Amino acid sequence: MTSVTNKSEWCSVRRAENVDLSHLCRWLIIRRLNHLRALIRRLIPLAITLQIGFGITALAHPASGIVVDQEGNVYFIYSRTGVIRISSNGKMSYAHKAGDGHWMCIDEVGLFSRSQPKYFERITPEGARPAIIFAGGGSPIAIGKDGNFYYCGGPHGEMNPGALTVVRETPDNEQEILSPSLEDTLQILDDGITGIAAGPNGLIYVAGWNSLLRVSMDGRIETLVHPVVVNECDSDPADHLESNRGKPLLRGLAVDSSGVVYAAATSCHCLLRITPDGRVKTILKSDRPWAPTGVALHGDSIYLLEYTNANGPATEGWKPRVRKIDKDGNISVIADLSSERK
């Protein structure tokens, strides 16, 4: 009998020997297809702006990057254009020009002011504080309370940017997986990472299409909310796919000093407030064609990045605006580029 090394070869050889094992071989093929299908579902968030390989970049959704520095200057990503700076007096200017751009984080302490993360770009000058780190693609990013840089890694502990785990990187570019079991947890939840943010007590908050988790510095994982039920959801499935209906798609994420999470539920056109015990409340709804994609906190104020047609392709028109919600609940528009021509 012919020697074989794996089950697929075994099926092929047995066919050649006219042995009818079609049912078993069909089962093996279906099993492999199901495994591939499950992997693709988990990697869908990765296709938001991931360098997939072979020189291919998938840009499926507009930017979610928005940060505010200690002086009250707001920075947000204008997709396929660059980073816009809104000074404390309301004047807008370019802080960085780029043909890509998706996520951004700010390093107020400046440990990365003279360092470049391995897969991402510091867009502020050498030695400048705060340092701003820019993700043209790859994965969501954050600076932890420990001063280290965090981003999302790929399957099976890969350090390359992805959507299945969280990688911690020091200013010396030393990298390690924060929680090796996070990938298995996401597999159980049938989810992938769409946003991350640093919170109090060293926690890293991890958002998905339909879940919110907390990961401690020693790698312990707590599922804060799953599924994420949004009673006021204006359902608008990502990429206009019915298979995405019912998934709020938590993209932008910010956490205050008490552990309250503010999340941009892009596919619900809602800004959510999630308490430390997992209670979900809508605090702002965006009227179509606007949808929230990013959120940042400064003092008692919330800054919301919104895009037109955020759940569709770029051909439908992606234009940003930024709204501010003050401590009294007053809402104001501080930037609106909906009429801007690139």
C-alpha cells in the first residue's frame, strides 16, 4: 500500500486505489472548510485596515482615531488624508498628512518620544511630548497606564498586527503577549478585536463586534459584556451585510478614571456608556448618515468622532465631524468636514 503523510493525501491515495471512502473524505474536506470559515469570521475585524500580505491593504471602514492632549488640543484622523489638529481656540490645521490612517494613541508621559513602535509610526518630532503614535493600518493601539504600548496581535501568538490577542511593547521594542488565553476566549465568543483602551488599575479594555472584555496586567480576562444589547440601536450592519446584523461593532473606546467605558457602537449609530458592572446605556444617537467611530475623554468632556456612511464603502462618501459633550450634557460641533473636498 502507498505510504502517505496526512489525511488529505490519504484520501487522494485511497481514491487512486479505487477504495470508496467518499463519505470520509467529504467529511475531512467539510471539516477543513468549517475551520477556515471560523478563522475568517474571527479575522474580519482585522480587515478593517490590515496589511493582509502580498502588498494588499484592505480599507473597509473609516478612521476611529481621536485623542486629546493635556492642553485641550484635539487630534483626529481624516481617512485617506491625515491627522487634523483642533487647537484649544478652535483653529484647525494638519498635524500629519497620510494616505491611510485608522487608529491613534497619545503618550502624555513621552516614553515613546524617542522611540518608534516596531509596526507603527510616531508622528510627532523626536523628543516632543506628548508623543502621538499613528496606525496607518494593522490594529487598534493604546498607551497603557504603565507607559507601555499595546496593540493587537495575530493568531497563534503572532506578534504581527492582527485582531486576536494583545501585545505589550516597551520603548525598547521588547514584545510579549499580554494574555495567551485571550485568543481562545475570543474564539468562544466568536469575536475579534475592534478597539482597545487603557483603563484604571492597569487594565486593558478590549472591544469586539459584540463584546467588551477587561485584561489585567497579569493576563487575567474578564468578560464585561457579551452580547452587547443596545435597546436604541439604529441597526445598520457593517459592510451592509445581513450576517453582521445584531452586532453593534464597538470601534472607538475610552475609559475614565472610575472604569466607566464610552464606546462608539458604529453599526447602531450610538455612543454607549458602560458601567464597571456591565450596564449599557445609550447617551447619544447619531442621525444618519452620521455614525460614531471614535471617542476620547478630556476632563469632564467627551469628544466623539463621527463619519458619514461609516458602515459602507468609501465610495459612499466618508466625511468626518467631531462633537463635544460637556459635563452638563451640552453638545457642540467643533469640526465638520462634510462639505470638504479632498
